Amino acid sequence: MSLKEQITEDMKTAMRAKDAARLLTIRGLMAAMKQKEVDERIELDDVAIVGIVDKLIKQRKDSIAQFSAAGRTDLVDKESAELKVLEGYLPQRLSAEEVAAAVAAIVAELGATGPGDMGKVMAAVKAKLAGKADMALASAAVKQALSR
């Protein structure tokens, strides 16, 4: 079963269970997926869907940080619940050590030497680790690898 089919089935399950919060989150995800399909005139595959889920998760984390700073615990709780639902659609993530090892291999493969090569290395890292690793963690690993 593809990820798109799984999301559709989860939406139906949430409807039947009358789980309004979960349903709202899944509908938001499906709207983002549909928007991408319409804008780019493509059929999304699992990799593209994981990219959309990653983007939505990043938005939720940013919102949680902003709401926490403003003392809005009600909104923090809502965003946290949405974050938990969205994280259920991500594949198993690589650990920090695995990301660092993959980044080191990419740096060696490209022959990158310093901070000036950051863009070139990050492009390769995004291509290889998309959906498998947290890009903020990968970016930190690239910075560390290039500062040596």
C-alpha cells in the first residue's frame, strides 16, 4: 500500500471514529498533497509525500516554538497533537551517527574542503538523504565536516 493510500485510509478511519483533531490534520496533509499535484501537474510518489510531510512538520515545530514563547499552551498542545499525527507518516529516521557518516562519505566523494563548498555538499546530501534524515541535523553535520 502506497503512502497516499495509507493516508486516505487513515482519513476514513478518523471520520468513522469521529476523531476531529486527527481528521483535521490528515485533511490538511491531503490538501497540501493535492495542491502540489495540481501546481506541478504530477502524480506524487512516496518520496514526494514524505517531503511534504517534512515541510508540515517543520511548520508545526516553528509554531510550537512561537506559541511557547508567547505562553499559549492551548495552541502548543494543538500543534503538538498535529505534529504527532504527521510524524506517523515518516519512515524510520537515521540516527545522528548515521547522518554524520553519510555526510562524511559525501564530503569525501565530492572532495569538498571548506565552508565555501557548503551549497554543493548540501545539494548532494538532500538528494541522498531526503526523507531519511532530519535536514537540520544533516546541515549541522555538513558544517562540522567542512570545518575540519
